[in-house]
Amino acid sequence: MATKTKIRKSDTDRPKSSTRKRKRAAETRSVARPLVGRLVAGTAKIGTLMAIWGLVAVGGILAYYAYQLPDISNLDRQTRASSVELRDRSGKLFASYGALHGDPVVVTDLPKALPAALLATEDRRFREHFGFDPISFARALWINVTTGRIRQGGSTITQQLAKNVFLTRDRSLKRKVQELLLAFWLERNFTKDQILSIYLNRVYFGAGTYGVDAAARKYFGKSARRVGLYESAMLVGLLKAPSRYNPVVNAKLSRGRTRQVLMNMAAAGYLTERQAKAAAARPVVISGAAATSRGRRHFADWALEATGGLVGPEAGDRIVVTTLDARLQSLAEQSIARGLKGFAKSAEAAMVVMTSDGAVRAMVGGRDYANSQFNRAVQALRQPGSAFKPVIYLAALASGMTPASEIDDGPVSIGKWKPRNFSGKHHGIVSLKQALAGSYNSAAIRLSEQIGRRSSISLARQLGYVGSIGDGAGFVLGTGEASPLQMTTLYAGLAAG
């Protein structure tokens, strides 16, 4: 019987399929590696080319934007329109027109508190950054995003100066890029102190003032080189919103803003907190030029018009010394205010104070210039009525009559016109003195006809009266029209003799 022998295969005798699979996988990987490498290399090359072309494109755009930057070769000499300052008879400024620019200042000549207040409030890292401050920008962005509204700005003083160079307020991306380019250019070509000086000489401080020296003179009546701590803080506080923090218009808001600037100085290390609080507790007095300009604006408008072509595009700045008396003007304003108290807001009044030589010392054109710029002292025409009669009597004296000369105050008829006295009574034969004192209509009309109408009209013109006279014999009773200023001029002539 045959015996079956079970033979066990050794490992070397097993099928070689698994070995072949591993070999093929290895071969596949060896083929895949060059392919992946080529893909990575190709992608990197394309990315590099795109980056290069992107940089070229960005560079071209920046170059184009830079080419369109405004000319800043004379950055420290700003071109501006002419302005006029009006001063009272003592030489004190009380009104101004046009953009006011003070003397150019150098930051090193200013009190240390002024640039300190500026840096503490507007740009604390000014001495460290290169025109753009990424730290301040990121901080402002974070605060604005987390609060949901714009609470802080990230612009540096250099960026603000760059923005000031442009004449328009475009908010496009192009403008933002140009402002940044210009800021870099400024940092490269000017020292930090020069940038501060140019900025302080150009920036707007409200009330028509450009530059810190003009603002100091407007609000405090002094040069920027002489301002104190509180004054410095107030000026810097105006930069955020010149109209809102104007100390004349909004005294309370101005004090609050000034206090904030002083606290900024303490936080930045320029002051102690105690010094800041002490300064905030001692507000300064605003100069008469700023505080009273609204009340005296009617006079200012009239005076400016009287200068004619004195101020024009090529005229440069002008200072006009007027006849205004500050004390009399204040009294006139107070008198009008008292007289209108208790009347409706629609009630108005006007007043002109003039010396016998024709100098206008005070003028009030209405209740409030802010509500109405109509100058009732100059523009409002009314019939003068019996106020015109003294001209007739002066003409009679000029013709040779005397105050004791007699005139009939009996009924008078001129054509169909039969004027009557206000009282309805007639007084017969009276002296010129009595007739004028009693304002008798019949006597004045008869006197005018006796000496001739032309003599009275001619005398009125000689006295400086430029109002209308009226037609016919009735002009004696003031049937023409005149403004308060015209009538005051007439009476100044009468007073001068």
C-alpha cells in the first residue's frame, strides 16, 4: 500500500504575487514622485510670476497715484485768499472776514504746553512712527469694531497734514493711498519739528482762522507764543470739531473738551493729574473780538461794504480801523435788549449812535444777528414823519428869520390837500420856537411854502441826508422814506450847526 507523504512548503516556496505587488507599488511611487514635484514646482513658478506681476501692477498704480500728488514744493507757504480785520476806534479787533491766517510759527518757539497738548491728544507716538502708525491704527480699529461705532481715528499728525494739502475732501481709496504716500514723503523730507510747525500753521481752528497764531489772536487776543496751559489745551481741543467746541458758541462743550485734553496730557506724562485738574478749574476769558463779534456783526457788515473795493483777490490782508466805540456799542446792545423785553420774538428794533462829525460810534441792526442778518439800522426804510420838520425851521433861520419870528398855525389848504394838526386844533399866530416845540403841521407847511420848498430840500442834502424827500408840499411832514442811519446822519449835521 502506497504511503502518502504530506509535504510542507517552506517560505521560499510560497507564491511570489505579494512581492510583485510591493514592487509595482514601489515603481508607482517612484513614477508619482517626479509628477508631484513637477506639479508643485509649476504651481510655485506660476505663483511667483503672478506675485511679480502683481507687484509690478501695484507699483505702477502707486507710481500713477504718486504722479498725481499735488505740488508741495512750497508747503510752508500756503496760497490763500485775502482777508480783512475790523478794529474799533481803540484798535481792538471785533470782527473779521475771509480766512484769517496769523504769523507763521516754529514749534520750538511755542510754549511747551502747546505741542505737548497736540501730541497727547492727536498722536502720542509721533516721535516714533514713520508717518503711519500701525499700532495706533490697530488699536483704533479694534475699539471701533468692538463698540460698533467710530470712537477713535488712527491717523497720525503726518497723515492729517497730508490730508490738509488736498483741496477737496474725496474719501475714495485712491485718495487714501495718496495721503499715505504723501505722509511717507513728508517724513522723509522734513524733521518732526518741521512737520509739527507746518501742521500748526495750516490746520483750521474754527471761526475762520487757519493756523494756531490766528486762532490765538482770535480767541485770546494774543500771539500763540504767549498762550498758557489752559489756552493751549483749548486750542488743541478745537481740532476735533471746530464749530462744536467753539468757546463763544458752546462754552460748556468747550470747557469739557479742554478738560479732556488736559487729562490726555496727564495720561501721556506731560502733566500730573493734579496739575491737569487745577488747570481745568481755571478757565480763561475769551477775548472781546471773539465774544462780541455776533453782537457787532451788523456794524461790521455795514463797515465792510463801506470799504468798497478795498479788499479783493489780489489785495492781500487788510486791517480797517473803524469809528466803533466798544463801550457805547455795549450800551446800545443792552438798551435794545431791555426795550424788546416782554415783546414777541418777531418784534425788532434798531439803533445808531453818531457824533456830530458823522462818526458812527455804535449800531444795532436787530435783536439777534444769528437769527436775522437784515440790518434794520441801514436797510429798513420808514417815513420819518415829524422828525423831518427841524430841516424846515433851520432853512427858515438860514433865510434870515429868528426863533422869535412868527408864523400862522391856522388852517391851510394846498390844492385839494387840507392838512391838520395831530391834536385837531390850531393855535393861530405862534413863534417859530413854539411851532417847532409843538410840532404844528399847519405852521411847518405854511413856513415851507413861505421860504420856498427848494431851500429846505437843498439844506437837507447839504446836511448829508440821502433818503427820499417825498412829493409836493407834504414832504414837510416826512412823507419820504429813510433808514435810521440816514436820519441819524441828518441830525448829526443839525448838531454840527
